Amino acid sequence: MEIDARPGGWFYIVERRDSENVDHIGEYLELVRPHRLVFTLFAGKYSLQFERVTVVLQPLGSGCELDLTHKTRPELTSRVRCCWIEMLDRLAAMLGETGSSTAPRDARAAS
């Protein structure tokens, strides 16, 4: 994993998935801590184009609400949704959250 977390910075992450490596490459377009993150994402195994991901965080009680939009091809929408839900569930578990819901309000990845 390599991360240069600043606007114009890039990241490179290798994910181990089903006994194979999946490379994820992207560029940070906006980084407004702690409210907004926009980046491009390229995972050549699934899509041969850079896709845009926007994450917006809004305070909510003692936590926050996370709004994530991933612009992808329609045929990838279901897989992208499942992957993000799984990642957010794992993040909640790592942070010790119990009973948190990562169920999407609008369960569609943007096309």
C-alpha cells in the first residue's frame, strides 16, 4: 500500500481477494477533512476506466452519516455496492461499532 493523501496525490493498494491480488490505483481530487473526500479509482480486473468516488460525512449524534457515491458502469453496480457495504461493515467492526447500519439509503451505485 502506498498513499499520498492530498489533492493531486495518488494511492496504490493491493487487495488479496479469493487467493489473488487485485490492484487499486487512484488520485485524490478533493480532501476536505473531516467532511469530504473525492477520488478516482481504477481496478483493472473489473473496469478499464478510472471511476469517480465521492464520500461525504455529516455529523449525526455521537457519530456521523456517510454518503458514498461511486460512478461506475451499470453492469458493475451490484458488485460495487456489495464491496462497499462489506468494507464499511469491516470498518465499523474495527472501530468497535455495534448495531451500526451500513445499509444504503439509496442502494444504487451511480452509472
